Amino acid sequence: MSFRSRRLEALFGGPLSESTYEQIASLVGVEEAAEAEDLDYKQQLAAADPKGKEELAKDVCAFANHTGGVLVVGLAEARGVPSKAMDIDLSDAHLRHLQQVIGSSTAPAVRYETYQLHNPADHGRGFLIIAVPRSPHGPHAVITPPTKPTEKALRYPRRSGSRTNWLTETDIATAYHRRFTASASRANRLQDVERELLAALPASNQPQLLVTVTPEVPGDMTITRETYNRYQRDLIAASPYLGDGDSFFSRVLVGSRRLIATSGQPDGYGYQHCELHRDGSGIRACGIGAGTATADNEEFHFANLDAVVYELLSALAFLGAHARDRSGATGTALVKAALVEAPHTHPHGPPRPQLAPLLPFRIDQTDSHGSRRSQLSIRMCPYADAEAVALVDDLADAGVPLVQTAAHIANELVQAFGIVEAAPITHDGSVNAAAWTTYYKARIGPWAEARQIPFIP
């Protein structure tokens, strides 16, 4: 199980496995590279005496007991900001020693990965990156003898902001409870997440797309004043869409063990409501209707097929990034999408509101300019759903595997309307350019090109 972080990969210039000595050295003096809950620096890491062994064990346990993180060895820091490159010994003997210390000083033993970044001018020295994913087997304890007396430390560290704190007895009991209940059905968890969002949605007769992601190995997003302020800035500043666009969410609130992000008018087509749970689960509801039309003297709502597919792709990437990057969730995730003519037509939806009219719902497609509608659906459908299992990393990375997952789900959704396949994307992970309107093509094209996703003309 590998540690992945979109934030750190952007900071380091790519995946940890592809980092270079020059990239890490360039962090010196960079304020944005300051120590944080997922990043720590050590000038040296001898771990030769009891104090050094305890410090190393505490560092890796703290990351494993939180959302995971990276320890960069060989960089001095001043007030948390990298200040000077201080190459360390990268000999096999030294690395074996560190491996032995971590294995014998943590219980259960912490899993981690190391990356050696050799100095081109001195191949035997350089930086060492120790990447620790969030652990499903926590809490992890430091089992070396304490080097100083303490009344409160129970030997279970956890990262908190840019510091490491010791867990209290309540924290430890809670962590053990989570370990033993983590194997509970993800399907039940997903259903709970759906129910809670549906109960929170405002009364509406508008069609909605609901996308839910529930990780196999839960994470633990810490919500404090410091982290909330950062999450709020991120959610308002960055659109959850795949392509370039303006800020999307306009309000971010704290709920029970979750963040709640919304935007738009509650009774409008573009209303968005997203709940991002502490354990990495997430759900996003999007107003999906494109307009109204009449056929055989019956008025109905319809959504563009490419709009449904685009919102599905966007929601999967957004929720995958939340699961991995905010909560530290790992492994696979159960994914579900539901397309409803109104929230109350969902099996777990609220009672029907006293709103009129409630129009039937179908999926069609307007032309590339969004003017003329072509009939695709052969039947109306009040509720359609589909499920899949995907790797959290694949969703968060938003590449070909994301398109493949979305294609599986989208095909099942549209078949409920009598449509054979969702033409805009394919099972092999390609994007069909001809199936998108001008509006969405302008957004999906650059995204596909940047991630080397096949873009069929």
C-alpha cells in the first residue's frame, strides 16, 4: 500500500517515486514547503542511541496513526521551512539499520516506503524520503523505552498540524474501536452517506445526479480551526471540475464529522451540495437538468448525455482526491451513482414536497451548439443507479482508470433509459470527441490531453 498525496506531488514536482535530488534541493527557502501534518524534515537520522531510535519510531507512527505523510531526511529546517541541504549517508548498511529500528521499535510494525535521491556529485550521499501511508492496523505504538519521564504520554503518537502529539487514552480507545469495526460493510456505510445527504437537500423537483465514494480503508480527516481554514480556501478557490473553470463552491460549513460545501440556488439546475466525511467517504449531488421539452403532448425534463458523463467524471475525481488527500484513505472504494428525476424519487429520499410541476425525466442530447435536441431515451426513468469498485488512487489521479470506471457506471445508468452506451467515453478509457457539445468539449479536451487519455476525433 503506497502513500500518495496530490499536494506533495505538486510540491515535489511529481510522484515520490520519480522525485530527483535537484527537485528536493530546490525546496530550500520555499515557504510553501514548510512542515505540515503530512510533511516533516530531518537534518540527520542516525537512530544510533535510544533517543534517536525513539524519535524515528515516533515520526513514522505519527504519520501512520494520522493521514500518512513524508519524512525528508537530509534537509535542515528553520521554523519549519527547509533551510539547507545536508546530504546523508545512503549506504545499504545505513538503510538496513533504519529498517531494523523501525521494525523493532513500532507495534504493530509500521509499513513504509523509502526513496533514495543520490547527489549527482557524490553518489553515496543525498536525500532519503520515507513515505508512510495511513495504516488500517493502527494505532501504532512506540515501544522503545522512553528517554524522559512523562505522566501523560501513552506512547501512541499522531501528527497534528506540523507537530507530533501523543494520543490520550480516549484517542487510543477510539482508534482500536475503528480498527475492529473497519471491516463493516461498505455498502451500509455508503447507504448511510446517501441517506444523510438526501435528508439535507432542499426541497426540489429538479433532476439530480448523486455520486458517492466509500473507501475500504477509512481515513481520518482532522477538523480543527487551522485545517478548516485551509480546507475552506481550497474548496472555494479550486473548482471540482476536471477542466479549467472558475471557483465552484461558494460556501463551506462544518457538519457532524464532515465538511459541507454548497453553491447555487437550491431550486436551480446548477445547485451543488457536497458532504466530505472525516473517514474519507464523500457524496456530491448536482442539479443535472438541461431543460424542458414536449413530445406526444407530454412535457418532460431532459439532461444532455455529455453533461451527465462530465458531472460523473468530475465528481469521481473530486471525491477520490478527498478520500486520499484529506483523509488518507487507501485501497479500493465502493462507488455509486444515482440519477433521479427529483430527490424524493430516490428510494431513501425525503417525502415528496408540495411543489409543482413534477416532470418526468429522460436523457437526450443537443447538438454541438446546444440548440437542437436529438432523442436518445426510449423511456422515462425516475431513478437509475450503478455501482463499481475502484482504487482510491485511480480516482484521485483522474487518468485512464477514472474514465474506465466512469464508463462502467455511465453505461448502466443510461441503459435504464433504453440507451445502449454512454457514447462520450469508452470502456477502454478513451474520450469520444464527437459526442460532446462545444461547452463540455472545451473542458474535457485539455484535461484528457494533460493526462494522456486517448481522445478519439
